[in-house]
Amino acid sequence: MVHLFEMLGSFFCLDVPSGSVITTDRLTYLLLMLRNGVPGALGELSTFSGEERAEAEAEIDGLIAEGVIFSPEIPDSVRLADGVVKAMCLNVTHDCNLRCKYCFADGGAYGGKRGSMSLDTAKAAIDMLLASSGTRRNLEVDFFGGEPMLNFETVKQTVAYARACEGAFGKRIRFTLTTNATVMDEGSIDFLNREMSNVVLSIDGRSEVHDSMRRFAGGRGSFARAKENALKFRAARGDKDYYVRGTYTAENLDFCSDVLFLNDCGFDKVSIEPAVLPAASPYALGMSNVDKLKGEYLRLAEEYYKRRSALGRDKFSFFHFMMDLSGGPCEKKRLLGCGAGAEYVAVSPDGGIFPCHQFIGRAEFGMGNVFDGLRPNGIPERFSANTVSSKDGCKKCWAKYYCSGGCAANAYNLNGRLDAPVDYLCELQKTRTECAIAVAALEASDGFGTADFGAAANKA
Amino acid sequence: MKHIRVIARAAIDRSEHTGCGECQASCQSACKTSCTVANQPCESKRVNRKEASGNK
């Protein structure tokens, strides 16, 4: 299977099984369309000479013989759950000082009581992670909530405890933290920059967009404080990883402006996600928004490529456009995806274990607790078998090795099934992937695109 | 070649030795609500690259 697409003024062909990528002139693109079963290309092809066509056909045949394009489909080798847990989302608090309108976590309470994780529970979670990680050396703990900085003392002491224990197990724990950036000072910024391998700061973009959604419990917008703290954090962060991350909703379909605004503010690493809400929500996105949203990703890809070319690639990274075309993850990782419910779990403040943070509070997905360990109830097997190889909607999708079949929690929350990806999220993911491949391909070839093949092979 | 430029060949490593599980969980980074996985670096390639550059 190959996927053909036009982006940033160039033509691309992705070979799905191998991940090979080529860029072509218009003539070759038309010939590839024909070979891919699109007869509409025939008319335009007649404007090229027989000699030119034969030349391009020969190049196509050569790459097919080499296995670069139209490579054979190979059965996927899924790695099923082996009882190893290597990544943990630690919900150190189920409380928040904000009341974001799109919050999936019920303003931090996750449909239950507000409260914080005790240090004893956090230590038991670390103990379980170290004991359950098998031969994996690199482990991960993400401090999440609610707002984890409301329980900063537990964060600090948990890191100290884990650092004291990891060596005896031969492990290295990477800590990350996701925060709304409203509860930070010099001391906590210094700690985060020292201990966290990645920090995600939630800002939605333009002040009016952010303040419409992300308000303090008293109703005041949180933009000014979040931006001020995040800029201080950025200034002190150096070259360590961080992302300023936003959520867009039906209220800001022009989200490209929010991404560019964040970059203009001085944030060089930005991510933005579509809100995932029930259709009844006034902020919900759906298939009716897809054309507009795809246009926004295209607008972003153009401006992104332009800015990186003009200012330097280190001045602007957009999470979903970062793709290493030759050194990305292996097949098994692409099939496994996030690993939720198998090698990745989330822990609630009372020590309950769930497949990921989005399943916390759903008793039917309870996997045990950090004091007694994982309960053998088939959830790891169920989640690890839920791959693109098993989902009917994914098996024939060209993007399956780039999205891993989407988020199981989103599928469950909106479609009631773990294996039923959400249609509009699939469409957006496909466009994001095309943008990412196009930008990466042009950057990998120092801007060599379709126009550089010359006018003769590109005539319309 | 005059009409085609190859940007990446056989980028998806399907060999037997892969799947070490040392790479970052994709939902731990900057999304938390989506599952973009292709932008995650391979940990073993990253370590190899670092070691190679350190030996120069």
C-alpha cells in the first residue's frame, strides 16, 4: 500500500509497510496515481511525451524492485502484555485551582472526592513500578492531576525517594510533570528544571481563547498568570524538554493562530490538541468541523516550515509535526502505541491502578492498587491486543503506523468501545501526519521539492 | 534519478531484535489525549548516536 499526497507545493509518496518516503515531479505523481488505481490521471498524462513517461516509469519500476515503494505487506508482530509496567501516571492530587470548561477530569475531582495523594501511597507506587519493570532500564513517572503543583511537597519527596531507590534496581526514572502554570515560583521552577526530563505547561493560546476556557475557581481568567510563570520557566529551562500545550474547541476553530501566538510569545516548543467532548457539549468538535480544522493544520504547516527555514529549526517545534523519517520508533512500538493498560498505568490518589489517567474512577477498569499489586483480571491482555492489526477500521488505513490506532480512552468515551476510534480524530490525525511527513521530507532534503525537478516534468 | 528523490528508505524497523520497550511512553510527553507515536525517538538508536558522537 502507498499513500500519495500533495503538500507544501510538493508531491509525496509514502510506502506504508516500510515507511519509505519519496518526493516526485508531477509526471511521476500522476503515474503513481494510475498504479494506485486512480484512472483520473490518464487525461493529464497524455500531455507528457512518450519518452518522458517511459523514463519516469523506469524509475518507478526500479524503486519497486528495490522494495522502496509498493513493498509487500508483512504480517504485524504484536508484542502482547508481558506483565511489565514501565511507565506510570501518578495523580498526586484530585483537586485543581482552575475550572476549565472542557476538563475531562471534572475540574480535577474525576467524578469523586477532591483530595491529595499521601507520600506513603506515592512511595508504594514507586515500589510497585520498580518491582514490576522487569528488565526495562528506563522508567517514567508523570506527575499529573488535577494540578500536581498543589501537592508539590509530595512531588519533591517522591522524586527524592525514587532517586534513592532506583540505583539498587538498576533503573533510571525519567520524571515529567503536567501543570497549568499558575502555581509556580522560583524555587519550584528550579526544582522542575533540575528533576523533570519534560514539563508540559497548559496554555491554550491567545488570551481571550485561554481565558474563555481556563478560569480560576472564582471565575477569573488564568492567562496572565500562566503566561508570566511559563515565560519565567522557559527562560530558566535551557535546552531541556518542555512543551506549552493547548486544547482547541469549537470556540477557536482557527487554532493555528493560537499556535503561532504561543511561538510569538517566546515558546519554541508547542503542542495543541483537539478537545474530546460528548457531542452535546457546546465546545465539542465533530466531523462537521473537519474541513476547517484540516485547513488550519495546512496553514500551520506552511507557516511552520517558513519560520523554521528562516529562523532556525530550534526556534519552533510543534509536537505533532516532529517526525524523524529515518530513525523513528520500531514496528512493535508503533503497534503498541501508548501502552495504556499494559506497560503504562495510572495511579489515583488512593492508590488505585487504572489503564491510564482517563480511566481513573471507572470501576470496571480497576486493575488493583499499589499496596496489593496488580490484579490478574485480563485488562493488560485486552489493551495490548487492541492494536491497528485487530481493528477493522485501522487495518487498511495508510496512517496506522503513525497513530497506533488512536487513543483507546477517547474511543471508549465517545463510541463506547476501546476498538472504535473516533472519526473526526482519525481525519485530523491523518492530516497532521501528512503535514509532518512533508515538513520532515523537505527539511531532510534541504528544501528540495517538486518544483526543483524542473518545469518540463511538472507541466499541468 | 531525474523524476524521483528518495527521502527515507525502510524507516520502520521490523527486525527481530526490536521492541526493547526502552523508549518513552507516547502519552507522557505533550499530548495526554492523543496517540501520535511516530514522533517518538527510538531509545536504542538515540543511545547509539550519542555514544558514536562521544567517541569522535
